[in-house]
Amino acid sequence: MEEVKAREGDFIETIEGLIFDVKGLIHPPGRIIAYLRYIEDPSGERIRNGKRYKKVYSLADRDRIVKEKYPQYIHYDKNFGEWMESVPTNLIKKHYKPEWKVLDLIGKNVLDETEHCALKLIETIHDVTQTPLEKMGITGSILVDLHTKNSDIDITIYGWKNCISVYEELKTLLEEGRMGFRKYDIQKLSKLYEFRVKDTWMKFEDFYKIERRKISQGEFLNRDFYIRFILDWDEVEEKYGDKIYRTIGYAKVKALIEDDKYAIFTPCKYTISNVELIEGECNPKKLTEITSFRGRFCEQARRGEWVIAQGKIEIVTTNSGEEYCRMVLGGKPSDFMILKE
């Protein structure tokens, strides 16, 4: 069977009609790590081809549905040492790629309001930054034709150089409020907080301090947007099996951000130093990295800032035998990273 190359932002539809969103850039042989996003449901508010679908929001609900009804989409991963949602490649009915959706909308004669806005966002970014269209994508509900008239726009940008270019230009556009772009105000951030706090516990003061300066989100033509920055295939150095990950505990730490060059990308990564253990199980001398596969933890802190972070602790063993620890954020509602004054 031909290898399926799937990455962050892609969606997978199974032979039963379940729709999963792909997580990360590295996958085990014969499976794609992905999490349930849409299921057919007679009471669902989203309609496609005469069928109603329901969006599954929380990670806990996704895991529960898959475990109870579709156990074939959970496997024990020897690389990560834990059970994970994933789709066997032989059970894939359709592979949705964001970059293909851009071409699809360009060639479509009639666009609805949401599609028109998404394509306008792509065209605006392309015109301003000269980012090749083939290095841009439209993901989220629009990608799988399950959007509504009020849906957000989710965009993907591929490649280090393209991502940095778009990020820097977007920073200016948001600050100046030009070309239809607008930063989130406190009312918008309050609404976002009410949605996020269900799955990531945090005080509003801490949330606001971080989210108000993020560049990957905002409004475009009065519609919410989110941009996911993703390394291109030839920039992904790690291959499945190069490192072994094992959970060894859960901890809260204080740390200094040494390097934030991967902070805007999904998955995101922060190199840390001067680690102090506040509580939990962790050897602070070995903890050198905080990472997350969830977009909400991108742009969470900048180089030179002190943070308080809480999450799962993994020991990482490389092929050469080197060992270090990392903190992984996003698996539990109690995971967080906030700025320390």
C-alpha cells in the first residue's frame, strides 16, 4: 500500500464516515495520529450531502466516543509508550489536504460567504507576502465542507521562511488595523476565554496577558481567523522511531525561556533553563524543553521571559542514547503555561 503522508492541519475521513483531524508531523507505520472531530448525528447542526454531523470539542469527549464505539481507532504506540487515537491507513476513505482546498475554492464558480472570506484571506496574505499559493491551505470545518455561515477561518502556512514572512507582515497589519485585519479586543478575548477555560484551566488575567499579544489569531473582515504555522516536509528532521518517549510524572515548574524560535509553529517548542521544581515529579536539571501539539499553546512566551508551567513530564531517549526530559502541554485541562512577573 502506498504510504500516506499526513500532517498537522490535514483531515482524515474513515470508512464509517468519522472525520479526524491530524496531529503532528510524525506518524507510526500504517497509522496516522489523529483525533476525532466530527461524527454523524441526527441532532447535529452541520449538514453535508444530506447527512447531519456533530462537532466534538473536548479531548475527553473525543477519547470517550472512540473508546466506547470505535476502538479500532485507538492503538498503543511503542514510541510514545501510551494509548493514542489514530487511524489505520487501510481504513481511510478520504484524505483532506488544506493546500488542495485553496485550489478547489479558486476553481469553484459559486462560493458561500464563509468560503469567500477564507479565499479572500488567502489571497490577501499571498499578495502582501508573495507566499506561493501551494504553500498555503484552508483547514478546519471549511476543508471538510462542514462549515456554517458563522464559522471561523483556519489557515495553514507551510515552510519556515514562508511562516516567518507571514507572521512578521501579519504583526504589522494587526497593529495598524489595515486590509480588513483587526486584533482581538478585551470583549473578544473574554469570549475566547469562556470557550478555552473548559479545557485549559487558567485565570482570565493570565490568559489575557498572553493572548492579547498573539499574532496568529484575530479578525479578518469581521470574522475570526486562526493561522497554523507548519514546517514543510523537508524541514522535519525527526523520523518515527528516532526518539523514544516515556511518561514519568506530572509537575509544575518555574523556568526561563532560552529559545522561542519554534513558538509560532504547530507543534510548538520552547527551550528552557534555570528550571525550579514547584511541585510534582521531575528532575529539574534534566528538563530542557516544553512542547505542545495544540495550537493554543503557540506564542505562549518569548525568549528571556520567566514562566510557570504545569504538564506531563516525559523522558526522551535518542538513538544515540542521549536522555533529557520535556514537559508536554495540552493533554489535561490542568496543563498550562503562564508568564511569571
